[in-house]
Amino acid sequence: MKKILITAVIFAMLGLGAGWMLFNKGIGQMPEEQARKVEFYRDPMNPQMTSPVPKKAPDGRDYVPVYAEGDKSPGQRKIAYYQDPMHPWFTSDKPGIAPDCGMDLVPVYENDSDIKGIHINPATIQNIGVTTEEITRRKLTKTIRTSGIVEFDETKLYNINTKFMGWVEKLHVDYTGQIVKKGDPLLDIYSPDLVSTQGEYLQALRYRGRMQASNIDAARREADELVQSTRRRLKYWDITDKEIAALEQRGTPTRAVTLYSPADGIVTDKMVVDGQQTMAGMTLYKIADLSTVWVTADIYQFELGWIRPGQQADLELSYLPGTLFQGTVTYIYPYLNTETRTAKVRIAVRNTPEFALKPGMFATVKIVSLVSIDAVAIPEQAIIRSGERNLAIIPLGGGYFEPRDVRLGASADGYVQIIEGIREGEKVVTSAQFLIDSESNLKAAITQMTPPEKAGPAGSGNPPGMNQKQMDDFFKDFDQEPAKKQPQPNPKPDTTMDGMKMEKIPENHDMKKM
């Protein structure tokens, strides 16, 4: 009987213990589903697959619960932002549908292990003036603005000289800057060699005329060769066919020979005066055709990739504001100026009848590039350049921002090409990004000073003993005046700061003996 009683007492105690344990487990470890209303369950990899009850996905994972909107039950986690389940780089601060795959955006909760970026208080975001812009694909075209110098067209410069010695008899063009046409007389020059050669030519003509009646073929051929030889010598001295024909018709040598202008242009240099002796090869005049001029523009090295021969260029002169001149890029010099680190680009421009483009003038040059790049681009002011790294601040939503390394390409019209790091459809911070980056670095520095065993929750980036709200309050009001430090009283009048007892020195004590 006693054994039965003991057995009954033991079973009763075991039953009470089991009931107590079950009761405490139901209270202390209440499932989140009991505190929050679950609407349905969803496949984490394929959000379109849902179920009213918990189940397994085809890949073996558990379906995740989806809670009712607006449920404010205690223990509900706060959503940081929403994320595309197939393309995690696409985020939003409100629920919606991913633009590329059509799936519903899934929430990312605060303090999750996979949460990205740093959190900044909304009041701070408004105070520092954060603005964002959607990243799109655009065609980048470069407009290059530089300065140039008007120069002579080197293919239309002429040097007037003689191949014989002589004396100037008369100047028909007697001042620098005179406009001449092709065929206009420049000067009359007397040369003894030229006079004797004219006589020899006339004698050769008369000799050939007498040999025409000869029956000897060799004699006729020699007479003809003598005429051609003397005529060739006159041609080598730049005597024109017209002047030779006049000599043949006249039948007597002329004292002076007239030199004519070879082209239309302006006399830029006059080296002779009346009566001056000239030597063979001496420059008498320099004539420049200004119907077209060259404009040499300086292009920086990083802009050379946008320049191609055949591009159109607009030029403007300071003394003719509002008047545009059209030109064409004809040549890119294959070397750089070592002092200015620029390359020369030659632009051919048609001049006006009044010669508005004068060599030596400065001109403002604008070249619109024919080269265009179709690429993902963001504003240049959105890039934080540190020398070794290029960063862009990406807003994730809900006050979260992610500093991201980017690889840059060409820059044009205030935008820079993104080769790697950012995708089309995301957003980028275009102002106050330096303040966000500095706050990110400060939080990272505080986190690094935290011992691993005392660090905050995973993904929070908070130091020990500080949650996200405390961190936001810490970084919220930088412009507030810091509290004045109050002097700390001595803990005990007769003790030092380290707790040692202070002894009183007698009045007649000799300090030198210490």
C-alpha cells in the first residue's frame, strides 16, 4: 500500500511539472504568428507561389509568412525597405512590383543580417537637403569649347622671286597689304642675261626659218632643237608663253621683263624698292590668299577621343559678337604641346569678302562631337572621387543609403558613363552625398573600435549598448551647441583624485630638505 501511494505521488508531481513547463513555454516563447496575423505563406524564391498553410517549396525551403498590412501587434518587425527577390540591387521605400521580372517586392526588416547600407534619421535627410535622381540610359555627346588662333592657309602662300640677277625698273605693287588678282603685274626687272637670251632666241628662230628650205634633214632638225633649247631657257626663268609670243611678234629683245602675280591674295611682305639690285633666288614679295584660313585650336588630352576629321566647328570672334563662322576639322596633329599638354586641331574656315577672319586673331571654338555613346550615365556631381576610389551613394529606401564603388567611363555634357557598379533603374544621390559618406565613415570607425564580443546585432553596425534609435539620435543634431562641462568636485577634501590621504605640512617645515 505504501509503495502504491509513493508511485501515485511521483506521477502526480511529474504531471504538474509537465503542465507547468508547457504553460511557461506557451507564454515565454509565443510564436510570432500568435502576435501577428498571418494572411498567407509564400515561396521565398518564387513569390507568386502562395499557400494558406505552411508548406515546403520545391527546393526544400519553408514558405515564409506574409503578415497583414497595418498590423501593429507588439513584436512586429519594422520594415527598412523593399527589395526585388530576383534582382536584389533594385530597392524601393514602398511595396510594389519589380519592373524587370514582374514579381512583388519583398520587405527587408531592420536588424536583418542581409540588410545593406547605413540608416540616417529622416529629419537629418531633410536638413542636409538630400536629392536623388533615377539612373537611365542616355546618349552621351561631347561639346568641346576651347580657344583658337586664326592663321594663314599654308597651302595658299606664295613667294615671288627671280632665278636671274637684275635691277628693278618699276614697281607696280609698291606697298604691303595691297590686294592683287591673279595675273596682275608686280614689277618690271632688267637683266642683261635675260636680254641676251632673248636675242639668242630670235636668232634661233631666223636660223630655223632659213633651214626649212634645206634638203638636209639633219640641218633642219638641229635648227629646230636650237629654238627649243633657247625657248626652254626662257621658260626656266619664269617667262610666260604670252611674253614669248609677244617677243616673237615684236622681233626685238625688250629691256625689262614684267613679273605677274600667280594668285589672288594680299601682299604680306614687300622686300624691294625702285632701282634695287636683285639676286637670283631673292624674295621680292610674299602673297597670301585669305579666301580660306586655318584656325588652330588647343584640345586637352582627355577630349581627343571625341574629335574626328570632318566634324563641324562653330567659331566666334570677340569683335563680332553673335556672328558665327562655320568650319571643318581637317587635321589632328599627332603630338602634344609639352607645356600646355594639349594637342593642336586644324579647322578650315571660309573667309568673308571683307576678310573678317584675320590671321593672328583669337577665336572661341565650339566643336560638337559626331561620336555618341549609348550608356548608363549619372550626373558628375553624384560621384565622390577620392583618388583611388569612385563612390556613388545609392538610396535603398526607408532612410537607408549604400555607398557603392563604381567604375567610370567617358564624361560628356555633365554626365559620366557608368561601366560597372550601378544598373539602370536604380536611384543615386545627387546632392549632400559627401555628408552621407562622412557619416558612414564615422559610424564604421565607431563599429571598428567595438570589441567583437560586445558588438550590436548583426547588420546593425551599432556599437555596444546602442540601438539604431540611439545611433540616429547621436548623429541627428550636429549643429546644437554642446553642453558645457561642469567642473568635478574633489570626492573628499582630505584625499587626492586617486584616493590617497593628504597630509598637512607644518608651518615651520623647511621645503629645501624635501
